[in-house]
Amino acid sequence: MNAWLAQHRAAISSAFRRLSATPLNTLLSLLVIGIALTLPGFGYVMLDNLRELGRSASGVQQISLFMDLDASKNEVGEIERRLKQATTDKWHFVPKEAALKRMQASEGMAEIVASLPRNPLPDAFIVEPDNVEPEALEVLRKEIASWPKVAHVQLDSAWVKRFDAFLKLGRMALWMLAGIFAAGLVAVTFNTIRLQVMAQAAEIELARIIGATDAFIRRPFYYFGALQGALGGLLAAALVLGALRLLAGPVGDLAGLYGGSFSLRSPGWREVASLAGAGALLGWIGAQLSVSLSLRKFD
């Protein structure tokens, strides 16, 4: 076990030495890998922010429940009891008196409201579901509409469905883009490792003569590819964070012009670890392909 660990430590040290031996080439390779991972990584973060923006947009996640005009206090209390039992979502009651006062306070409506013989507005409940998926919202809307003394249930489901379809299209495009750049990253690692194998051909032949196994010869190249990919992933995360910092001010100003507040969510440690892990995995794959093909000439 100690010998196995020592071999892996030696392979990792060799990978670090190879990276530091040619700093300019290493920097250029990391830039290529970083940029290749930045675009899908940035796309993922922006889609995540768009989803949060859609959820926080006024009215998108709300279901408005309007009672019959002749609904009694007991019947309103029954709906309140059903809401407590049926959902764990946030909701609040809007009495018809409060709705009338709000309408009366609107510009130009005071005289119109004063001329009305009675309050034409119903009692209402505003429900804010936790699950804002279009299918879940529609199920909840149908359930509420079947309750007694409920005159109308309003949900802008068409807007929600269009927004959800847009996000699905964006995710599909993002996966396609990620696949293209992943292939490019593997190709970069493949070429880098192939050049290293060619440069160390004499050392590899000597190692085989003295009895080195294929695993021993391949291992440093594998770690080199994985390490290069992981560093490229960390560079990509730094580029994404930098881009979000630059966009944070303009996005906040734009939200302010529309009377709202919104701040871009930066990637957390899980997203950063995912970028580094994806880079390491793709680098490992590129190194495996390159070493397997390049070492055939030594057989």
C-alpha cells in the first residue's frame, strides 16, 4: 500500500514539474481550457439567474383566489382552513373592504367608488406556491377551483409555460455548447500529451527496457492531463466570477429603472468544484486517448 501511494505521489510531483517547466505553454493551455469551460459555465449561471428572476417577478408565482360575492364569513373561513390543510405555501387573505379602499385610493377612482351602491369586489386569497413548475401550478389551480364558493382562480399559466419553455431551450442549447467545448478540451489535452510523449520518447524506451510497467509510464501523463484540466476549470470559475462582478452594477441599475431590485447570484463552491472536476475528467480522458495512441509505436 505504501509503495502504491509513493508511486502516485511521484506521478503527481512529476505532473507538477512538467507544468512548471514550461510556464508559457502551460499558461496558454490553461487559457484555452479556461475559456472552453467559461462559456458553458457562464451560460449555466445566467440561466440559473434567469430562473430566479422569473420566480421573483411580480405575479408569476401567485395564484389569486376570488370568492363569490355572497360568500359568508364561515365560508371564507372554510377556504382558509382548506388552504392550511392542502398546501404549505405562503398565502394571505385580502378582505373585500381592503380591496375597495385600495381601489378608492387609486387616481381617478374615488368618485366612481363613491357612486357605487355596494362593494362590487369579492374577498380574495393570494397564494404563493413553493413549487412554481407549470404542471404543479396547474394542478393546484384546478384543486382550488373545485372548492365551494370559489368564483374564479387566476393564474397566468401561459406566461409561466412560455418562460419554462424558454429555459428548457436554453438548457438544451447549453448542453450542446458544453459538448462542443468538451470535445475541444479533450483535443487540446490530447495534443499536449502527445507532444510530451514524443519529447520523452528516449526516457520511455529506457524505462521499458529496465522493466517499467505500462501503468507506471502512463500514470504521470494521466495526472498531468487531470491537473491541467482542473486548473483550467478553476481559471474558468475565476473568469465567470469576474464577468458577474462586471455585470452586477449594470444589472442592478436596470432593475432599479423598472422599480425592482435584483442581484446576480454568483456560483457557489459546488459550481466551482463542478467546473474543476469537469476539467479534470476531460483532461484525464484526453490524456488516456493520447497516451494509448502515442505509446503504440513503442510496442
